Amino acid sequence: MKYSFSTPRCFKKVIKALSLSALLIGFSLITACYDFTSENEPPLSENQLRLGMSENAFQQLYPDARETGEDRYVRNTREFGVQGNWIYSFHDGTLNWYIFNSQETEISEERFQKKYRAVNQMIADLTMEYGNPWREDRGYSDYINPDVQAHQGYKVREAQWKTEDGKVTVDFTFLGDGGVYSLLLTLQATGSNS
């Protein structure tokens, strides 16, 4: 029994299947190499987020923010190379406070250094925006491995600014309590009416 294949029809199907496969493989390779929560966020000094901004302006700035009820929104992002969560709170239709929180319970010197670079960049960006901090605390900037030397945690770096809209604080702390350790990096802004 002979099988007869029409060359043009069979060729078209093969080309179509190969084209689709190439497209899917190419897309997979691109998405594997690209982090959609980009580390190349604009510097904080260029960010349009402001205490006192309207809820409408906020929604236009962050259409991906999820409303959680009670005038609050959340976003998961990567800022300065660290993954974290943003929480935004509104009062009478204006942004009253917000916080970025990045906490890791799997600790290592590499993760410590990544958070240390992030806090330094945050402070540099906010200094460009608001000037020198009115209060700055430089704690202990070296990683103390709790597997080698147990400790109760320590302040790494903190800076605070007083702005016309409220107060902005950046803090990096190595938390330690009862043998449980974590690295906590926060950026918090509270309005003057908070």
C-alpha cells in the first residue's frame, strides 16, 4: 500500500508546526531570562508616589495594585534587587501611609549583602529627593553568622526624613530572637495626619 502525501499541504503543516514551536521556545527563553519584577525600577527620587496623593492618581500610577478593602492596596515587587510587598493605606481618598517590607528567614551572607546594598541605594535615592536625613543610625554593617556566633540581632542601618507631607523611614535590621533569625528591610512613609 502506497501512501501519498501532497507536498505543499504536508510542507505547510510542518512549517506551521515548526514556526509555532520556534515562537514558543523563543518566548520561553525570553521570559526565563527576563524578571518581570524588574530590578531596574526608577530611583525613588523619580517615583511619583507621594503622601497625600489622591486614590485616583495612585490607581493610575499602579494599576496592578490589588485592593484589599478598607481603603488599602497591596503590590508584590522587586525593589533594588530584593523581593517585597507594598501596602498602601488611604484616608478620606488620599494616601495616608505606605510601607515596603522585605523579610527573609533564609539567611546567608549573600542575602545580607543584597539587602545592605538595597538599603544604601534607598537612602541615596531618598537623600537626593529630601536632602540629608534628619536622623541616621549606622549600626553594625558586617554579617554575623549565627551558626558561628549566636546573637540577638542588630541594627544595620536606618535613616529618617521629615518632609512637608510626613515622615519617611528606611530601616535594615538583622532580627534575632530565641535562635530564630531573619533579615528585615523596610521603607515606611507616614502622613502628618496619621
